[in-house]
Amino acid sequence: MTQSLHRHGLRANEARLDDLQAVLAQKTDPRDCPNAAHTTHDVPVYDCAALRTQLHGDDGFRSALMAEWARVWEHGPGILVLKGALPDHALVDAVTQRFQAIIESERHGQSGGDHFAKAGANDRVWNALEKLCLLDPALFARYYASDMIALASHAWLGPGYQVTSQVNNVRPGGAAQMPHRDYHLGFCTATQAEAYPAHAHRLSPMLTLQGAVAHVDMPLESGPTLYLPHSQKFSHGYLVAERADFRTYFEQHRVQLPLAKGDAVFFNPALLHAAGENRSADIQRMANLLQVSAAFGRAMETVDRHRMALTLYPPLLTLLRDGQLDPGAARRAVAASAEGYAFPTNLDRDPPLGGLAPESPQAVMQRALHEAWPPEQFQRHMDTLAEHRLS
């Protein structure tokens, strides 16, 4: 693959379709996933009822199964299906009713901001995890007592993982998404992703596991997610979402798997994927989308960066005006103080309008300095932003 050994990051203009095709030439070997019930379209499918029988009292099997899943996500097709992950359909239906109640209560007054869908094509419940917990804690406990959600999360991330979830309900007629990767770098434009070093492109997917629980039966006409197995191993995959040639290739080679209510799919967030078109007449395709984060990636100390930014801004503005600091030096001071990442945030109040991610406090501070906002204006904006980011 084309990549300079003397360059810090990857470049979008160096992403080659031939390199992706070479990666995809590797096919799934069923011998690498011996505990799968079968493999279809290169994706191993596991029978959770059978797994539970073997898992009962057998720690050795548990360890072997987690190792197998981790290999599938990293070195294999990058995706697996768990049939019957949540086998109690009455429980799933009860949670579906709660999700529908939340959707109805939020139907008016929400921003409608979504990453990949046009407004009105779907219902998106941000932070469905907390909303369900507060609405019906006993039901929440039974749902998230799922052995398979916990086992998959532990297999990829180890202990201490943190779950977040968003409900996505795609109505009949909902269009297919463009192929993309997911959190973290999947929420960057190609230009933004180029700023991160090459090893961050490899590390990012190790810190998150992407999953989805089907809350209704999802035949192919309802548009279950489209996947490109093995594509998580393509080095430049975070840089091609805007490329027409990669989109065309995805359309020609993606696979699509029907799901039944209670099935779950877990995949490497670097896998190229896209929600399919809902061509059904009457299926409300509801899934609970899970983003499970590793315990790592957080700072050692608690730092009040909001207070630091408010304190720092007036003297920094003066230093800039007096020429004691140039803009580059000011940017470095901001980078050492203000929060530089858009997440975590409250996506109801701080939606990703106009892009894939909301504006970070650090970006706001840089903009304020560039436009020479008075300190009072900066504080008002930052206070509002801080309030919007709260759960």
C-alpha cells in the first residue's frame, strides 16, 4: 500500500480501491470460528441457545469463545451474528413499547439531527440507555442483564466497559445510508481524519464495539444493515466515505443478513457498513444500536476544563491583541486547556447539525479568539454549551 514511512498520518488521496480489493480477497475460514453454527456470506452466525448450554459452568469454553470472537472482529470478517441473543421476546417487546413512548414524547421539539439520515426518514433516540433506565429501571435491569451483550463486550474490551445506546427506527421508504465506519474516526471528515496519526487509525476500533439488537423481525426488504466483511483491515478506510469509486464498489459487493427479533449483530466499528433501504410496506425497522467503549482512553485526573477555559480566555485575548503571543502559540495554549473532543455530549441538546459531530469547546474557544469575542460573550456561549453537554 502507498504510504510514506516519513509521514505522520494517512492521506485520503492515497486510498486505492485495489488495496481494498486485496484485503477483501481474504475469505472467512470456518475453521477459524469453530463454535459458529454456520457461516453465510462470509459472516459467522452463532446459535446462542447452543452456546448457553456449553457456557454453563465451563470457564474454559467461555475463554475460548471470547478469544474466537476477538479474532473474528480483528483478523476475520469483522462481524458476527448472535441468533437468539435476547430470546425473551416479551421482554424485547416491553422495551420496544418504552422506546416507542420515548419517541412519541420527543416527536415534537427535538432537533431531528442525525448523522446519516434525512429528517423524517427515521426516529432516532439519543442516549436511549439512560432514558430507558430512568423510565423503567426494573425493565432496564432485565434487558441489560443479557449474557450475550456482556460476553461480547468483555470479549473485545475487557472489564470496565461502558455501554451507550441509540434507538433507530427506520420507517418504510427510509433510504439506504452511505457506507461509512463508526466511532471514533468514523465521525470525522476525511480532512479531519488525516490529522490523526496512522497508528490512531489502527487503535480507534480497538476501543469500541459496535452492536445492534433487532427489536422486530428484519427481512431483507426492511433494509437490515449492509456490510463489507473484512473491510475493517483496510488501512485507509476512515478516509474513503466521500469517494464515489468506493461507494460504487460497496454497492456491488456488500452483503445483507436478515435478522429475527432478539438477534444481535456485533462488529468492528472500522467495518464499512450502511443501513439498507426499507422497501417494505409496513415494517417499522427498530434496532437498539449499542456503542460499547473500553475503560481506556480517559485522562488520569479530573480536570475542570470549563473553568480553565473561562479563566484563561481574557488574558489570552489580551496577549494576542498585544502581540505577546501569535495565533499559533495561542492555539497551543488552548489545546492544553479546553476540552478538545466533541464527545461525550447530550445529542438531544447538542446535535451534530451541519456535520458528523458537534463543535467541541476547544473549537469554540479557537473561533472566539479568532473573532475576538468579548469575554462576556465567550462565557455565555461556553456556559450554554456546557449545559447542553450535560445528560
